[in-house]
Amino acid sequence: MNPSATVQEKPLHSQTLSRGIRALEILTEADAPMTIAGLSEALGVHRSIAYRILRTLEDHSLVVRDDAGRVQAGVGLAALARGVSRDLQSAALPELTRLAESVGTTAFIAVWDQHGCVTLLTVEPRHPAATLVQRPGTRHPFSSGAPGIAIQSGLSDEEWQRLAPGEPYRQEAIEARERGYALSHDEVIPGVSSIAAPIRIPGQLPASIAVVYLNQRDDVNELGAALSKAASAIETQLR
């Protein structure tokens, strides 16, 4: 018997590609352009390696450098993002716009992403008094926040365990299924609340439509009903 046959092989993957993707994640999450030294430190690689990664990403317009040599996400990312769940984005945009304007707060779509949910599309009201910015690409674990709870609520326990083995099915998701929408407060950011409704579309990833706002509101039930109505409208368009 070959001793090496008992050793479990690690799955093959491209370290260079992994580093390039991680570099894009770091740059899109950064609040300001980064220096190459800062990016190499965040990646945990030598500056020369970071430089080679950036040159490749530059060739595809995924990153750009300013006059000072600092690096930030490029317009090529926007072109790629347009192709992600394209039909969902097209159907959701009018509903998000109506929501944002009618309730005066940020509205967004979140989609299932293995170990959490990620913001796909965001619309802010044109004349916000005091609203929160929810950037596309923002990630949250399923263990916190109404968008993730809503996604769970749209799935049976069996479906959930198949999609996210080991992730607990929250009691809040059961309650959200009965109510039609999910609620959260102080779970992701102190003082911030969110309400979300599930979106189920055959052949597409589980998603939710949500609003996020500061402080408390007296119209939670009305907001929940509006989100459920918007989710149904999106589902109808895509069936």
C-alpha cells in the first residue's frame, strides 16, 4: 500500500489568482486609494509581488493608479459587476428606486454568497436627511442582519442545510417567514436597523431586498409590507 495514498490531497488552486482577487477585495473595501506598500502589507506579500499583481490588474482596467502612485479600484470592475445577476439587477432597480424615495433611506439587494450575503445593488434617496451608505460588495455573515435572516426565511431547513452546511437556521428566520419580512437592530453596526424581505427566483441565487436606517422608526410594519410587495414585484417579473 502506498503510504501517500492515505494522505488527503489539498484542492488545487492558483495562488496568483487568489492573491489578485484578494487585492481587488482589499481595494474595494478601502476608504481611500492605497500605496503599493500598504497593499503589499495587507496582502502579506513582498512589494515586488504586489507590484506584478497590480500591473496585471491594470492591464484589464480593474485597478488604476493616480499621479501619486496610489492604487484604487478601476472602472473595469463596474463592467464585470453589470453581468452579475443581470436580470435581478434590472428587475430590482425600479423597485429599489421607489423604495428609497418613498421611505427616504437606502434600499439594496443582497444575495447569498456561501458563508454570508453580499450587497449586489444599492439605491440612495435623492434628498436624504441622514441616510447610511450601503456599498455594493459589502459582506455580512448570516449570523447578523435582516438581509441574511430574510434569505434564510425564504428557504426550508433542508434547502438551507444543503446550501450552507453547518450554518444554523436561526429562530428569527422562522419568525420572518411567518411575518413576511425580517428585522434586525444593533446586529451589524450599533444604532443601525434593517428590514428585509426574501426574493425567490427559480434558477437564481437566494436574495433579499432591504432598507437600512439609523435610530428607530414608527412605521416598521409599513416598511415591511412595502418590502414584501417590492420582492413580489421582482419575482413576478423574473418568472
